Amino acid sequence: DIQMTQSPSILSASVGDRVIITCRASQSIGTWLAWYQQKPGKAPKFLIYKASNLESGVPLRFSGSGSGTEFTLTIGSLHPDDFATYYCQQYNSSPYTFGQGTKLEIK
Amino acid sequence: EVQLVESGGGLVQPGESLRLSCAASGFSLSSYDMNWVRQAPGKGLEWVSYISYSGTTRDYADSFKGRFTISRDNAKNSLFLQMNSLRAEDTALYYCATSAAAGTGYWGQGTLVTVSS
């Protein structure tokens, strides 16, 4: 099974900051990676697919990059609405594993 | 409006069964590969099962093989998850979702399954 490891697990930041969340795969997954945002009590929201493609309607301050085993989610300038937990998921091969999550909290 | 609505969750005893349903509206489920994903209270997301748009390919995480069965009825725009031999550790919110490979991520709001004696 492919293990997905996100870092950091918790990230403290301020409105306006640029933040980067990293997701590492235990073996190459090409660009078959998605990112999700989840707020408490809500379903995950799909942000990015195929490592760098923004879902329709997602603000342009979000971007994704990477291939192979290392990927990043960047938020260019944090808005108050961005404080949430973020997950990566590989869909290269079954089981389609998620990272453990990165909680983005207000500093 | 695009919507996925899960139902069928509830409180069951260990060893019992439940059948979850996921009804799609505002789009045709038959165009999408689908997944079930679960989230235990206070924990992260866990992929459970996958089914191709036609229903011909199905897959499960190891923890669920032999206990859970995914199916779909495209004519009724619906997805299902039959869960047998439920355990306390199956307690979670169960989501249906379109596959990320489609480049579109529709998720339901989830249905809560509680396994307890």
C-alpha cells in the first residue's frame, strides 16, 4: 500500500501569510494526487486534482504542485475562511490512501 | 443543484448489518466512478471502497474485504454500501463521493454509523 505523509500536522499562521503544506508518497504516484479542505462538522471540499489542477470555483490563491513522491499545496495569502484541515489523497493505485491531515490554525 | 445525499446510517450492535444509500441529484451518477470514504469521530479520512461508473470494477481497502459490498443502480442514480459483521471500530461518518480522477469532487454530507452494544 502507498503511504501518504503530510507535514506539518499542525500549522499556525496569520491572515495574509503564505503557507505551504507538503504531502509525500511512499512510492511514485505520478501526478495522481488530490487535495481537500475540511472544516469542522462539514464534508471535505475538493480543491485540486491531478496535483496542480484547480477545481472550478476554488480561489486562485490555492495552488498545487509536484509529481512522483513529493507534492505541495500552497495558499498564497491566507484568508480567514482558509483555516481548516487539509488532506491529500493519492488515486494512482488502490487502496486510495489519504494523508493524516494538516490542521491550519490561526496564530 | 448538484447533490449527493447519504442515508441508512444508525445505531446497530456488533455483528449486525446496515445498508447505506447515496442518492444523486442534479447530475447523472452513471458518468462517474464513485467511492465511499469514512471518518471516525475526531479522526482523518479513510478510503473504504470504489466502483467504476459501469459497476464492472469494484475495490475495497483490506479492512473491508469480505464484509462490505459496494454496488450501484445507475437507473436510479444511486450508490450503495452493504456492511456486514459490523464492529465497534466501524463507527464513523460515511461519505459517498465522486472519484477525484474525474476532475470533479462531489461529496455528500455523510451518514453516521454507530456500532455499540
